[in-house]
Amino acid sequence: MKITGTKKMITSGILAISVIGLIGMNGCAESKKISDKSGAQLWSENCQRCHNTPAPKTFNDEHWKTIGMHMQTRAQLTNNERDKIVDFLQSFNHL
């Protein structure tokens, strides 16, 4: 069976929409997975992968906030990820 030009375009369009839909669904699932992570997990995965991090009690709350803002850009973290990491590190100052 030979597919005509119009049928070929429709088939290609449906395939493209299906692929885009699958990519979108996987992207949402990954975002959900990341948003479920704790500050400790995010700190371990994002901070310790590039360098040895200082002990959490090394800096006070304000320092951690400033460091978090700086490292957010470098590590390409979302605001939520940054906040979770900073909250985790600041929690050691309140033990």
C-alpha cells in the first residue's frame, strides 16, 4: 500500500505530537521526582559533586543564604532546590 503525500504528512504529524507528548510527560515526572527530594539529598547530589563542601556549622544562616544565591546560578538550581538546601544547612545552626 502506497502512502500519498497528504497521508504521509498526517502520519508524520501524529508521530511528532506523540513524541512531544511523551517528552512532556517524562519531563513532568522528572520534575516531580526532583521536587520530592529533601534538602539533604539535593545538597549531596548538587554540592558535593563538584567540590568538598564545608561542614554545615561552618557558616551562619545569613552566610548560607548568600552562598545559596551564588551557588544557585553556578549549579543551575531552581529556587525551590536552593531553598531546600539552604534550609537544610541552616538547620545545623539551630541544634
